[in-house]
Amino acid sequence: MTREGKAPGWRQIDLDWLRHQRAAGRTCRDLAEETGFSLGTISYLGRQHDMPGRLSARKV
């Protein structure tokens, strides 16, 4: 994942990859460090696209 190219901000993140990483138990903090995006951006995408994670587990 790189931030280069014409797509702005979060649109450069492959949502399928992100979903797979979250399902595998990786934290938003780890993914933010790996991708170079902010923790808030990764968290936001997880919430907006109903990805597995700690917040979704609390809602149940």
C-alpha cells in the first residue's frame, strides 16, 4: 500500500485487504503504521465498511 498516485487519501487503500487484515486480528494501530495512514483513517474505514474489530464485537 502506498499513498502515491492520483487517488486522494483513503481511496488508495484496498478495502478487501483491509477487511482481511482486520479479520485476522490485526489492530488499527498496526495497520496505520504499516500503510502510513492515520489511526483515525483506518478506524473510520473499519466503521464505515462494517469490518470486524473490537468495536463491532462490543455491539453484539
